[in-house]
Amino acid sequence: MTDINFSKSSVASDSQEAASPAPRTGEFRWDIIELLFFAYRDFVGDADHELEAFGFGRAHHRVMHFVYRYPGLKVADLLDVLRITKQSLGRVLKQLLDEGYIIQKTGNNDRRQRLLYATPKGEALVAKLAGLQTDRITRALRDINPEGVAAISEFLRAMIDRDDPDKVLEAIFGIGSKKPRE
Amino acid sequence: MTDINFSKSSVASDSQEAASPAPRTGEFRWDIIELLFFAYRDFVGDADHELEAFGFGRAHHRVMHFVYRYPGLKVADLLDVLRITKQSLGRVLKQLLDEGYIIQKTGNNDRRQRLLYATPKGEALVAKLAGLQTDRITRALRDINPEGVAAISEFLRAMIDRDDPDKVLEAIFGIGSKKPRE
DNA sequence: CAAGATATGTCAACATGACTGACATAAATT
DNA sequence: AATTTATGTCAGTCATGTTGACATATCTTG
């Protein structure tokens, strides 16, 4: 933990001491921790830039994304997926409804439920943002073979908590199969 | 883009309509997009919980992390890495200084610079949080062979913007030759 | 040396997106 | 009929980001 290879880098020259500090090393997965930070930062950055033109933020993107992807999602499902309070969701959802990106339909069985659907306008927004992110992903996967791609998918799945999965995670992981073994 | 399988999912059944909406498919990498969302959510969630006990937030974690990992980082470097304004950084940095998690040293060459270092107290915090995240990563990588791990690392690197890299990214990617170990 | 540029810090105002708590309404369940 | 559930809303707070203006110390340059 106090394994500082700092002196190693500062002996390089006086004028360099603050220019290129050498990273510490040790028993942690600093590599993956930092790669995840930067990769996610740039990944969501793609969408952030576009969203400004619509006057929306990340919160709107997340709502639009899941409503588009899982048509007929209930408000309660969305709360589970996003892990925010209904008051927080209410604000952005109201905007998206008012501006015609999402429509609500009353549930057929349970008329208390409000099932959410993306309008064509909403679909266009989601598609635009997903296109940017897909471009980045496709670029990143370009030189990776199928086994590598499978490993990436397996890794990301294994990073996700499987206890108490919400509706969307159930869909992603497949309902019933609790173990990704074969 | 208007490839909607909307009607298909909503006619599934009356009793199931809101329970398990079927995801749309298409030309996008929805799989990776959503896996990244959930994986990152749970990855940062590990630290979030611990941080509450310290009265800190994610912003404090990010600052502590990079100061610990790259001892002697300048304030300006930190601004580049975190991509926030000095006013935003100032607030959390002041707290971390006041509470003894970070110390500043005046630069030897340029006495205007404030070089940042983690105190033992700061190191302990970073190690605790990195430990949680490392546990998750180690668990996720457990059943993946070395080629797969290499593919994961390659993928995450390729997801990061390489134009205008900051000091930390230079260290991660190596300025021509240097590779960070482990 | 004087003048300007740079690194940092600070004050004030504001925006977004979280939060808690309280309460309202309609519809389903018991 | 009473209670629970799904949703919506009002009001206040907090964390963390923003812009703009300005101060101070120090380095660089004419």
C-alpha cells in the first residue's frame, strides 16, 4: 500500500517532477478500475453532447432508452431499473410526456398502471444516441475475435449484481436461468 | 431506425403485457450498451455505499483515487482528468485537505504549483474502496482465460478517446513505450 | 525591471438530478 | 367497507456540476 515508486519517476529530471507522475502498483486491479472509469466517461459523453441540442440530460436519455427498448414498461419497473425515486423520475418523465417523446397507456388488466411507450419522435432520439454509442462499440470491437467478444460480454455480465434482478435484468439474463453455466 | 417490433410485443398476452416486455432488436449494440450501464452502476455502487460512512460522495472518491495513484499530481492535471471546473474541484478538494486526506506541497521548480499527495488516512480510504472494486473485478474475471482478459483490456482501451490525452491517460497508454503493470 | 501570462483560490449565482416526507387519487384486493 | 397498491404531486434539501468575476503569487518575456 505504501509501495510508492514515486522516487523512480522524480529522479528523471527536476523539470519533470509534476509532469508525469508514475502510477502506484499493488494488489489491486487499478488497470481495470481506471479503464472502466475512462471508457464509461467517453461512452456516455457521446450521448451527452447530442442531448444538449434537445435540452435534455442523462436522466432523460436513460428513461427514453429503457422505454424504447422495453415497450409497455410500467412506471414501477422503470423505478427498479433506474434505482431512483418516483419524484426524480416524475420530473423527467413529465417533460418527456409533455414534449411528445413518450406516451402512456392505461393497463388493460390493472387500470392503475401506466404503461410507457416511445413515440416516433422518441424512437428517433433513442436511435440517434444508440447509433453514436454503437459506433464507438463497433470501433472498439473491430480487432477483437469472436472468443474475445464473448469474454467481454461474459465479463460485463459477471460485473452485474444478480441478487434481486429487475424486469430488464431478467430479460437480459433470461428468466429462470440463475446460473450462466452450461 | 423505424424498425419497430412494437405491436409484436404488446399483443403477447393480456396478463403478461406489463410483466416482461420483450426487448426490441435491430442494428444497434443494445447488448453492450445495456451491459455497460448495469456493470458500471454496480461497479460504482460498491464504493458509494462505503463513502456514506465517511460523509463523502463520488466526487471525493474520484479525487482521492487519482491523487493516490499519481502522487504529485498538479491541480491542473486533476482538472484535465476529471473534466470539471476548478470551482467544482475546489469544493471537494478543500474538504479533503481540511479533513487530512490529502496534503499539498509547493512545486520545487514552479512554486505556483500545488502538488497533491494522499496522506496515510487518504491512502486507507482509497485502498478500502479499491479493494471492494477489485473484489468485484476479480470475481468477474475468475472464469475467463488470459486471452479473454486481454480482449477485455483491449476493448476498454479502445473505448477511450485518444485525442488530447491528459497526464493520466498518457501514463495508462504509455507515451510510446511505458506500460503500467498489473 | 516592468508587463503580461500562468497556476491556483475564492465569492456568488444558478442548473440538474438526486433525496426525504407528506399527502392525494383511482383502482385493485381482502 | 376497509385496506393496499400504483401513480402523481407539492415542498424542501443536498451534491455536484456550471459561468463569471476577481485576487494573489509566481514565472516568463520584452
